[in-house]
Amino acid sequence: MGERVEFKSNGDLVSGYLARPATPGPGLIVIQEWWGLVPHIERLSDRFADAGFVALAPDLYRGKSATSPDEAGKLMMSLRIDEAARDLAGAVAHLRSLPTVIGGKVGTIGFCMGGALSLYAACANRSVGACAVFYGGHPNVKPDLASLEAPVLGIYAGKDSFVSPVIVAELDRQLTALGKRHEFHTYAHAQHAFFNDTRPEVHDAASAADAWAKTLAFFRRELKAE
């Protein structure tokens, strides 16, 4: 369904995977895990297109990807956050320029590292109208929560040692103190990355299905995609 495309990012060209629905729909930026722009993220973009969204997954690693946790960790920690921010801004601008994208604003969704960047992009870009965070975490990503205008959907795992319940509670506290609209859901028995069906050691089909339904409802409501 999808195709590789290129878009402008601060004078540079960045590639990404673009999946389009059969008819025009709202736009979504789909942000990779620490593995990179791998087939799982491409298939997820296709699923969003099947659900009526124009989904663009930018390649933040510029062609690199990982197959082992050690390699993925090195790629994640070597990612320049300022460069990633420019790439995400370019992806948002490109998506909004497409004639098949409806609505004035787009959504962002990310997983693990990408979840942190989803929130970061929503805080930095007023063209983001809804933000979904799946167990998002990155030690070098510090979103400017005071600038956040988009509502946030947070999806978390109760048995997550990377993005622990303590971290989730603190983010909830900060967003509440700032008066930012958000809804968090924690799946008590799930582990980090439970949504990734290519990782049978952590995948939780029931929790993933429920999170998927909540995510579609959230974006359809906030991006007026009914």
C-alpha cells in the first residue's frame, strides 16, 4: 500500500514511508522505535491507512536500522535530537501539503523512543492537533510541556522497567499541573513494547488490540475524522 518518499528538512532531503487511504483523510506522523524505520513501522503505517489516515513514517536514522538491542541502543543514543526535531517538522509540513490530507492539523504517534519524540514534536509544533505516546522514553528528549497545545493519549505498560510507572505518574502530574488535556491508560500485566507483534517475547495481543481501538478513537475524535 505504501511507498518510499522524500521530503525537505531544513534544506536537506529525508526519506520516509507514506501510506495513503483510498480516500482523503487526516494526516498522521508515525515515529519509529529505537530499531529504526523497519517493516513493522511500515506495516503499522499501512494499518493506519486502512483505517482512513494518511500516514507518514520519517526515517530518523537516515537509512540505518538495528536488529539487536545493543545496536539499537547505540543508534538511539547517537541520534541528534535537534536534527530529529527538524526532520519531524519537515515531515509535518510535507504531510500537511499533500492534497489527500484533510484538516488543518495532523497527529503524531510514536513508540518507545518515538513516543518521546511524538510528545516533543507536539510541544514544538502548533500544527500537531493530537499526540499519542506509546511507552515513550529517551534520556535526551526533554519536551517543552508548557508549550503543548495538543491533547495527549498515553499508552503504558505496568511491568515496564524502561518507562516505569513512577515515570508515567510524574508525567501525569506535570501535565495536570500545567492544565494540559491528556488521558493515560496503563495495561497492568503488559511489558515494554507490548504493541510490537514482531517481538513475541513481549507482545500482548489483547492489550495491543485494546490500545489500537483507543488510539483510532482518539485520533478520529481529535482530528475530526469521523
